[in-house]
Amino acid sequence: MSQIILEAKNITKYFEDPVRVRVLNDINFSVNKKEFVALTGKSGCGKSTLLYVLSTMDTDYEGDVIIDQEAMPKKDEGFLAKIRNEKIGFVFQFHYLLNEFNVLNNVMLPGLKLAKLSKEEVEHRAYEKLKILGIEQLALKKANQLSGGEKQRVAIARALINDPHIIMGDEPTGNLDKKNSDLVFDIFKKLCAELDQTLLIVTHDPSFAERTDRIIKMEDGRII
Amino acid sequence: MKKGVLIDIAKALLLARWRQTMVAAIGVTFSITMFITLLSFMHGLNDLLDGLILNRAAHIKLYNDIKPNANQPIKAEKAFAGKYHFIHSVKSDASKQAIYNSAAIMQSLSKDSRVMGYAPKLTAQVFFNNGSTDITGVLNGINPAEEIRLFHFNDYITSGKAIDLQREMNTIILGKGLAEKLLVNLEDVIQLSTSKGDRFQLKVVGIFESGLRDLDNVQSFTSINTVQKVLMQPNNYITEIDVKLKDINWAPAMAKEYAQLYQTDAEDIQTTNSQFETGSKIRSIISYAVGITLLVVAGFGIYNILNMMIFEKMDSIAILKATGFSGKDVKQIFIYIAISIGIVGGLAGLLFGFILTSIIDQIPFITPALPTITTYPINYSIDFYIIGISFSLITTYLAGWFPARKASKIDPVVIIRGK
């Protein structure tokens, strides 16, 4: 049996404002290593909410999130930041690159924060990641000089820099045209197949979901 | 390593908004400049005004006050011992105006390691004869060398030489007003008479201008020996010893000690000139208050700019947090930004403050009351610079702290989902 990377146990979450609504209802599932999982469902079904709970950024929930056999505490903000830094890579719908830095520095930032390697080594790794994504020639450009597809690829490189246990994506192709969407999908596929990368991607694009290893479908805060 | 990343991010954010940053830094620079200038100038003036009096004043004055004898004869009568004595029409005892055993006192003073120096003094009331009119004046017998060394006597001599009092017998230095009234100049001979009717002729070797008109109209200086001759007293007759200490703050305690030890009256400078200290203190307080107000205003400027920066950089803060920077890291980034504005602005402020005070120091300021002053007075104390930079760091830190705390509390989920 393959190793479990991420596990959700009895996750329930309410939105309090303006009225108490149960957005996540007793969710249980797990993601194994090397799996490419798509989390789909209609708009408003709670899939993004679930992702943010799993990502440790949202701590207002009931139940347990277990990452790499370790239950996430809900209070220790510094510890959670460290977990996100080391074990989770993020790709969002919007690229969220820092315009003040060039591409290389954007990719390096989480690596420098982790501070396990020297600056030179982090830089070397960043180049490697950019090479995997085929954008090493853009390394010294400013983030705001890139096209949308390129930006998203830089964001993926940034997610990879610390060799995370899992990459989480929130509609990573939502803002891209067909060609770039396919490109990003192929990258994900390649990461999974060649680098044994685990991926959990939220998407409402059926053609994207169909091509993954496993689809988790949600409706009204439940997994169906 | 980790700190390095935070500093890099702070630098990038600063440079991305360099115009705003500059405005904030200029605010700090301006306030520190004014703070330094204000304090240096104000303290320069304080020193000047205090110097007017304090330079010339003794730290401790030993003398015998004209007052009734504490030991009235009735005390000796055993029948009234332990009773309260009512005595009417007691008269002051003037015979003891001279300091008893003055030579021994002076010898003991010169052995005291706390004493910088002392100058014996003797005063006589005289009349300066000017044709048919007599002008009342005060003749001070001094030791010119010690007066010059301890009490800056030379600063107030506008023509002639103070030391000539010592070199030549029967010489005198006149107050400027007195010299004008007597219509005399250097090398002229004046005649004075004592209350007992004796007449003396003295040669003018200098003119004295203290800046206090009332003093200049009556004061004159000569050697101690001359005054002793005028008063027909022996050469150990001294009525006052002015003591200068190494530290002015010792004066009150030492005055009490000397009064006990030498059995004379002893008055310290703090008691004599308390009003000057009060004035200086209030002027200092006002200048500090204005300086600090300026800094606080600059602090609000920084606060505003950081708040705006945080609002603009919401996305960046959110992604930093999503990729593993903790709230503490984010807070530190903004504190770095604030502190670097404080350091750069503050140091520039110190420099400009120094330049501005140097310029003020060159502006002519000539007044007949202060013969030795030619430009506006400036006190270049390092203290103001230390206080200035410390305050700029404290205010910028505080101004940065609140926005930084706000930034650290930003919830990345809200921002990322909001898109």
C-alpha cells in the first residue's frame, strides 16, 4: 500500500456570517503519494474552502488535517507557516508574483525562507525548477513583464522550490486560455509521472479533471 | 540567512515606492534637523546668559555678614540661662567684617582637592572726585591673576590690560559708565576720597564693561593692597574669599561645610542665582517639547505611508504568508522598513542639523551688552545628536509597529479568495 501524504478526518466547517451555514460536512478522504487528484464540483460547493482548510491557511474548522502523518494544530501560527513553507506548494488562480522581484528571486523566496540551503544552492535549484518548466530564459525578467501563461509557470516553479510533499492548486488554469491550460496540465502530469510529485488540484474544468488519476467530487459540502 | 530574506523583501518594497519613502524620510530629516538646531541654539543662548552671571560668580562666597552678634551678653548671665531672651534695639556688629584668620583659610583652601581656585577680595565704598561733584562708587580690591584665571575677568576688559593692576602700583580699572562720567581715558589719573576723608590718586589702566549697565556705572577694580591702604587696614584684611570648585554641583554641601569649618558665612551659587537656573530649565523644556512634537508629526507621516503601502501590497503579503512566511516575519519586514526610514532620515537630519547650526554660528550678533560675543551662540553638545537619533528611531519604530501588526494579521485566505 502506498504512503498516505494528506488525510482529512471528519472535517466540518461553518460560515458564521451572516447566518450559520455548514459549508463542509464531515469530510473524510486521503491522498496517497504520487497521486494526481482533482477536486471538482459546482461553484459554491465548498471545494476551495476545503482546500484552504487542508492547506492550513484556514484554521477555523472542526476535525483533523493530517499532513505527512502529523496532525495540524489549529493555534500555532508559526508552526503552520513552517509546514506551508516546507511541505506544501501552492498554485493559485492568480499568479501572485511579487512585481518588485525578478522571476528567479520570486522562485527563490520560499527557499530562502526555509533557509536549509545556502543562497547559491537555492539559486541553483531555482534554475533547475525553471528548466523543468521550460522557462529558464525568463529568470532575470521582472514578474510584470511576463505573459499570463508564463507567470503561472513561474508560480508552479515557486511551489516546487522546497520539494513539497504535495502541491495544492486552486483553479490554476482558471485564468488561462486553452493552449496555456493544456501546457500547465502537461506540466502537472509530468511532475507526477517523472518526479513522483503528489498533486491536489481544485478545478471546475471537466476536461482537466478527467485526465487526472482520481477525481473527488463534491456537492453541498459533502464528497459524493 | 532568514533575516537576510526579510531585509531583501523590505528593501524591494521600499524601493518600489521610493517617492513615498523619500517623503517619509524627508519628514524625519526635517524634524531631526530642527530638533538639533533648536536645542543647539537654545542651549547656546542658555550658556551665554548663564555665563553672564555664572562665569563671574563664585561657587562659594566666604564672607562675614553684617548682623548682630549671636552671643549677646545676657547669655553669659547664669540667672537667665534656659530662658527666652527679649532684647530690644540690638545693633549689628560691624567690627567683624574682615575674615578672621584669612591667611590660614586660604592656605587650607589651596590644599583642598575639590577646589579649582580661590580669589580673595576686598571692597570699599569711595567717592570719585570729578571737579566739584563726587560720584559714589565701589572700589574692589582683587588679585588680578586669579580673577582672570577663575572668573574670566579679561573677557570684560574692553581696553587696557587687567594684569597691569598687578604690575604697577596705584592703578585702577574703571567701569565703562563710571569712566564716561569722570571723562577719563587710559593713562589718566583720577582722584578718589574715602568716607573718612582721605584722598588717593590712581592711574587708569583699563576700562571694564560687564554688560550690566548698573554695575558698570559704579564698579572699579584695583589691587588688594591699594584697597587695604585706602581703608587704612593691615595687609591681612580681607572681607571676602571667592572659591571656585571643580564641580558646581558640590557648592551647596561644601558651603555648609566651610561655614562650619571657618566660622564665616558661606553662600553657594545655587542659592544666589537660582533664578538663572530656572530660566535655563524652562527654555530647555520648551525646546525639547517643540523638537519632540516635530518628531511625532514625522512619525504620523511614516504611519500613514506604511498603512498605504500595506494596503497596496495586500496581495504580496498574502502570498508571502501562503508560501510559509509567518505573521512575525511579515511584521518584521514592515518594522525594517520603518526603522530604515528612521535611520536614513535621522542621520541626514543630524548632518543637516550640524550644517544649519554651523551657519547660525557664523551669523554676526554684536551687542554692546556682550563685548566678547560676535556671532550667535551655539552649543555643539553631542548629547543633542544622541537624543535626536534615539528619538527618531523610537518614533519610527512605533510608527511602524502598528501598521506592521496590522499586516501580520492579514488573513491570506480572504485576499486570495477575494480575487
